[in-house]
Amino acid sequence: MLALKVIYTIWLREFKAFMREKSRIIAMIGQPLLYLLIVGQGIASGLSLKDADRVGYVQFYYPGILGMSVLFTSIFAGISIIWDREFGFLKEVLVAPVTRWAVALGKVLGGATVAMSQSVILIALIPFIGVFPTVGLVLQLLFCCLLMSIAITSLGVALAARMRSMQGFQMLMNFLVMPLYFLSGAMFPVATAPNWMKVLMTVNPLTYGVDAMRTIVLSGVPASTDGSGPSMLEMARHANLIRWDLSLDMTVMALFALLLAGVAALRFTRAD
């Protein structure tokens, strides 16, 4: 019971801190919209997907935008640990008679909640890319974003647990975030990548999240106006724009989320 109170208290503190930072909320919404409206539309105007011309690039890129928003928001949740360490709050928490793993899980859930808030806003924009949002589709996207946000937030917490320098953490994140994003299949299909890059993309947890969201977004969307032709999902599979089955993607994401949450709790337990 005490551990649950600790998790809830830390989660509530993280969420309240986020809600009080209006500039952070604006930036959190503006960055993915910038990529979707400018980068996505710009690439779409001069590029067609091979063997899948009727699958629009914006529809293809949209799951990558969702993945990017989750990635950027989640992994930087680790900054709050270093911030709390510099201002003494973390020391007070660590000397308190509470389990440290509960503090780590509270941080993970707090960061995941913030990332989910951004995901909800982006999912609300899905009709503007030509996809009809059914209840099942929205729930599946939210669940996928939840698994991804827990996994990536846990990674950020695990890395920040032993670090003491804000500058060092930011340098590490900049070195880690962009490869994770570019090797996730967000901007180009895994099947068209060079063989050495496919190996890196296969071990990247974000790849499975983006692939799952792409399956969900493209599922049930007819390719023709009368609905007689193949679905958008069928064309995407035929063109190898989708790599794995949805069940496999979800399973791998759940395993990554559990594994990284355990690593974060372990490293935080051993932190000074």
C-alpha cells in the first residue's frame, strides 16, 4: 500500500509540474505539427511510395509523427531526475523510508502520462490525413502509445539514474534520440533500407511501435471511394510498407516496456 502511495505521489507531482509549464505544452504540440504539415507535406509533394502510389505519404508518415512525439517527450522525462538531484528534492526522497523502485515507477508513469497527453492531441487530428477514426482504432493507437511511452520513459529514467550533469544528459539524449527516430521506419520503410540498417532497425523498440501504429492507421481504410478495391492496409502490406503483424509488434513493445521499466527500477534503486 505504501509503494502505491509513493507511485501516485511522484506521478501526481510530475503531471502537475507539466501542466504548470504552458510554454512546454505549446512546444509539445507545435513540434509534431511542424513535422506533419511542413516536412510530411513537403516530402509528399515530391515523392511517391514505390508500388503503393495510392497510399499517401502523409498517411504513411503520420505514425512516425506519433512515434516521434512519444519519443521526444518520454525520453526527456529523465531530466526531472537530474533537476531534482541538483535542487535537493531527490536526496529527500532517497533518504525517506520508502522503496526506491516505487519512486522510479512514479517517474516512469508521470513521463508516460505527459507523452500520452501529446498523443491524444495528435490522434484527434487523424481525420485531417484522410483516416476515419473508429473507436477501436483510437483505443488501439492509445494502447500502442502507452506501451511505447512506458518503454522510452523507462529508458530515460534508467540513463538519468546515475547521471549528475544536466549537460551530460542532454548530450547523451541528443546522441541517442535521433538514431532511435531515424532507425524506426518513421520516414522510410524498413524493407527498403540497406541490410546493415535493417539489423539496427530490428533491435530498435521504436520500430515495432511505429509499425504497429502504421498497421492500425491504415487498417480498414478503403483505397477506392466506392470501397470495392483493396484496403489501404492490403496495399501497404503488398508494398512492404508494413513489416510485421500487429500482434507481434504489440508483444515486442510490451516486452520492451516491462524490461526497460525493470532496468529503470533497478538502476534507480542502486543510485546514490
